[in-house]
Amino acid sequence: MSIATLENPAADTALSFDEIQAFLFAEARALDDRDWDTWLTFYHKDCPFWMPAWDDEDLLTEDPQNEMSLMYYPDRAGIEDRVFRIKTDRSSATSLPEPRTSHNISNIEVLSREGAEIRLRFNWHTLSYRYGETDQHWGTSFYTVSTGGAKPLITSKKVILKNDRIHHVIDVYHI
């Protein structure tokens, strides 16, 4: 199922669990395919994208404005800037060649539904291959998805990286 099949011309705000799952899988596939333009279409223009850092072994930072984050983009413009840098090799943090990735999603939970807003939690495991080496990252993500428009859009994204002892740069395609 592609994101096009999730377009919602009647603005029916109820997504089934299968449609939610297909939405998450389609976003992951866009990352695996390095289809950056499609990946960006999953995000609302005001969507914050945040990966807090571990303050110690048991506590995450709570304020992206005043505490350390592994990644923080306050809205889609920040995500678009990151994609621009990936596509044009204009960042020293860009992995070249880009790793081949496999995003795997499990334990999808609908935490709440309020009107056209769905709050989700799921686990993920990403394998990435580059220079003959395979790395893995895993964690839990929390999304808020709006279903009130022409198609579902992520309006908030928080990613908890569980294996944060990393030996190289971590980027949007690793999570």
C-alpha cells in the first residue's frame, strides 16, 4: 500500500488499525528507498521532530529548547533543511555513501483518538549497512497524526533511541 492509497478526499477522520499500520510502513519505506521528497509529505508544516538525549541511565531530557537533544527540528522547515543537506551533500554530518537501511516497525499501539487526532506509540529497529559493516539502532517512537485533511499527516514526532552509545553520526534515516 502506498501513501497515495491513504489519501482521504472525503476527509473521513477515522483510520482503521490497518490504515495506521500502512501509513507507518509507507513512511519507513520512503526512508529505506531514500525517497526524500515523499518522506517529507508525511509531515505537517508545524510538526516538531525531537529525539531527546539520555540525561543519565534512566532519565530523558525533557525540554528541547534548554537541554541536550540528539536531534531537534521545531517544525517541518528544519526537517526540509536536513533533507536538502542530505540530497546536496552540504553537511559534514552526512554519511557518504548513504547507508542502505531496513526499518522494521512493531508493537504499534493507538494511545488515543480525539476527533481527527491519533496518538501512536511503536517500537522500531533499523539496520544500516555501509562500508561492509552493519549497524543497528532501536527504540520507541511517539507520533501524533492528524487525519482531518486530504491525507494523514504527522503533527508531532518524538523518537527515543534506546541504544544511544553510538560510534558515528546518527541521522534521520537511522531511526
